[in-house]
Amino acid sequence: MTMQPEELKQLRTARGVSQKEFGTAIGLSAVFIGMMERGEKPIELRTALAAKQWAAGMDRIGLKATDPEERAARKLCEYYGHFPDSETKDGPAWRAYLPVVRLVLDAARPVED
């Protein structure tokens, strides 16, 4: 059975990521992700498998993509040309950017008198 457009969209939105972030993670453009989610392009088996594998990986490590620190770390990782979900010896690549994100967020907090 093939993956349906609604199923693909639900996989992505349940984890709080944009079409661009999702596309980057599975090697497709945001435009193409949108076309598949609207049923304008077929969802190939390899795409469905990649999407399910990505979702399982996110669930396995307890990712909450709606967490501001994580989202910022993922964006920073992408900015420097890395794939946020690529595995390193220390876990997903985006986690290496968490200390920088936390430092910036801490510096941006209002100073109490």
C-alpha cells in the first residue's frame, strides 16, 4: 500500500517541522514536499520509507521540534551547511549547536535590577 498525501503531511506536522526542514531531512525540496502533500505528485516508495525512517528517528530520541532551543539549533546547523538529523558520534548534528543557542538566548534575556 502506498503512502497517502494526508499521511505524509501528518508525519511532518505531528513533529512540528516545516516542509523545508522535512525536505532537507529526506533529501527533497520544500516545493516537492508540498506537491506530494497536496496529491499533485505521487509519493514513491523510497520517499515513504525515508519519511517513516526520519519520523521513527525523531520519535526514538524524544525530539520535540517545537522546542525553541532545538528549532534554533537546527536552523543554525542548516545555516552552516550541515544536515540537522545526520548522525555524529555524539548524536544528531544539530545537538552540537545547542550550547551556542543557549548562550545567545541567555544573553538576550532581560537583566533584572
